Amino acid sequence: EEALRTAACLEEHYPHSIANAVVRKAKEEGISHEEMHTKPEYVVAHGIASRISSTNEKAVIGSWHFIFDHEKCVCTEEEKTVLESLPDEYSYLYMAIGGKLAAAIGISDPLREEAPAVVDALHALGFKKVCMMTGDNQRTAEAVAKKLRLDEFHAEVLPEDKAEFVQSEHAAGRRVVMIGDGINDTPALSEADAGVAVKGGAAITREVADITITSGGLWQLVYLRKLSMAMMKRIRGHYRFIMGFNGGLIALGVMGILPPATSSLLHNGSTVAIGIHSMTDLKTDPDDDEPGR
């Protein structure tokens, strides 16, 4: 109870889904968490550091890397055994006070039911590689990657690692679509050819991204892909028609078959027709992409 109280007290200042989960759990348990620390310090992509007011001990909460590698906190051999036996399906926050491990908090982050089918659909629509970049530990990331049938995954990555990955894909001649919702995703979103932010994510991700998905369903990604393919198909079709039609008018004019007035009328008429067709819907119902709807 005390561990959850302290964790919620620290995390209530941080606008992140994991932090919100901790605060929400404390509220569900009826645990009040008045301020018991000094001003919190946000360590990007790692966690939060502060000091407990009553004892002046340093309190840190965040990833394994932050707690044990960055902050050099320690735990007993018995605690190590317990940590190693924790279930893989959870994401974990670690909290240390005074340089010693105080708690490991398991965060249930279940996969969306439609996620595996969406990944398969993206593959079918031409995506050569669907990759997950996450700050979670290797075991948790591997378990999720297997369920999603991903081509590749990288665990325990920092914001700069995500951006460097996008740059490496560009260097290999690939185009990259990056989907993210957190502050840590913003460098990669800005580097990607198309950055996609999701509803409910951090405000800065919506500012940086090229596209924001306003609904919560992952099928919107499939709809966006189909919409973009239909758009390019229309653009190429219009281009071929305009070049062919105008080329024919020029040829007929040069041969003296069509007078200039007729050529001009046909040219302008085709321009109006193409303009009207360009304003028609490419695809009217995004729900058609979602099975059962």
C-alpha cells in the first residue's frame, strides 16, 4: 500500500498512460497520496526522480535501465530471484528509495483484439516490414512480438534510438511510416516519411505528426493505407488520361483535322471533367475495412 501511495504521488505529475494507470489503481484502492516529495524531475524516456520530504531520501521510479543502470540502485539476491520470475505479459515500473529497490509494479497492457489482424492486413497491403520499437524489457517485447506476428522488434530503446532506426531505414532506401502516441516517439515521428499520432496520445505527438487518427480503432491504419493507394491510383490515372488526351488533340491539330476552337473546347471540357471526378469520394466507409462491420 505504501509503495503504491508513493508511486502514485510521483506519477500523478507525468502525462503518460503508464503513469495514469498507477494513479488510477491507487484511486481504485482508496489510497490517498498527498504530496510527500520535493519537485519531481522528469528524465526523458527513463522515469521520474524526486526526494521524500520527511527523510530527504532520493526516490526514483521508471524502467529497469533507469533504476539499476542509470541510478545504480541495488536489490538483494532474493529480490533478484523474484524479479526474474515475474510474468512476461506485464510491463514493469521499478521504484527505489534511498538507492534500494522498494517495489516492482506490473502494468497490464493487453493487446487490442484486432491488432494481429491489422498487422496481417498491413502486410497484405504492401508493407514489407512491420516493426515494434518499445522501451519495455526484452522478455515483454518478445512476448508481444510473437502474438502480433511482427517482422522485427527492438526493446529497451530510447527516443534517439527510434529516430536512428528510421534514419537507418532511409539509408537502406526504404520509406517509413511511424505510429506513436508518447513524448518519446516525437523524434522518430519527425524523421519518418509519414508520422501518425493516435487519439489520446501526448499533445506534442499530434503537433509533430503528419496525420492524427481521431478514432481509437487500429483498423483506421488499414483504411488510411487503402485511401492513400486509391489516391495515388487516381492521380496516376488522371495523369495518363490528360497526357494522352491532350497529346491526341495536339496531333489532330497539327494534321489539320481539328480546328483550334474545337481543340480548345475539348481541352477545357476535359479539364472540367477531370476536376469534377477529382472531387468524388475515393472510399466512403472506413468501417468496410473492419471484419464484421
